[in-house]
Amino acid sequence: MASADLSLILQDIAEHLSQLRHTLESEYAALTENNLERIVQLANDKNRLFEFLEDLEKERHELLLAAGLDFDSSGIMAYLQRNKAQTKDDSTAVWRQIETLTKQCRKQNQINGIILEKNRRRAEKALAILKGQTPQAGTYTANGETCKSQPRHSLARA
């Protein structure tokens, strides 16, 4: 595979990551508006984008593996050093864009996950109330997830 192929792969990855970032931002808006239909549609869009990105990452990994390089940023940079100056500069800029977009997507996905977790807890509490149960107080794990605390039993009663 030629360096032009790597440039095309990187451009495709950047484009799909940009679409993913936009989708995650739209998901955030849908979550804050509690727009279930839109949330479902965006979840399908995210899955489709993840599939495309996985395929592109496989191509990138195969290309780097064939060149005897690592899959990380240093492997990409080493591969790009072999290119002509202009191609190297353009591809390096796209790789930096990929790194930035990846961080932005990761951050937005974490924010959306927090909102989903809060909505899930709220729904569990409402369901417990509707069932005539007292919502259990929970403690939180290091990841911010709810861990149900067990009711404490007293050894003696007054």
C-alpha cells in the first residue's frame, strides 16, 4: 500500500471522527431534551460510524504492520517521515486533527454517559415509587455508577 493510501485512510478517519463528534453533540442535545426518538436514531448513527471507523483502523493497522511499525502515533509519524515533504506535512496535519477529534469525541461521550447514568437512576427511583417501594439509597463507585447499599439491620431494638 502506498503512502497516498495512508493519506486517504487518515482523511477518511478524520471525516468519520468529525461526523461522530457532531453526532455526539446532537446526542447531548437529545439527552438534555429527553427526546427518546432522536436518541435512538443517533445511537444507530453512532454504531454505523463506529463500524466505519473500525474498518478504517484495521486498514491503518495492516498498513503499519506491513511496514514493521507500531500502531500508535510514533508508528504513524515514522511512516509519514518516509513521504515527500508536502505529503508528509499534509498527512501529519490530518493525523494531529485525528488526535484532537478523538479526544473531543471521548470527552463528549463521557459527558453523554454521565447524563445517561443520571437518567437511568432517576427512572429507577420513579419506577420504585410507582411500585410502592422506597427507593434505595445508593453509594457511588469511582466511575460514578450507583452501587446499591444493603439495608443495615440493627442487632437490638429499643
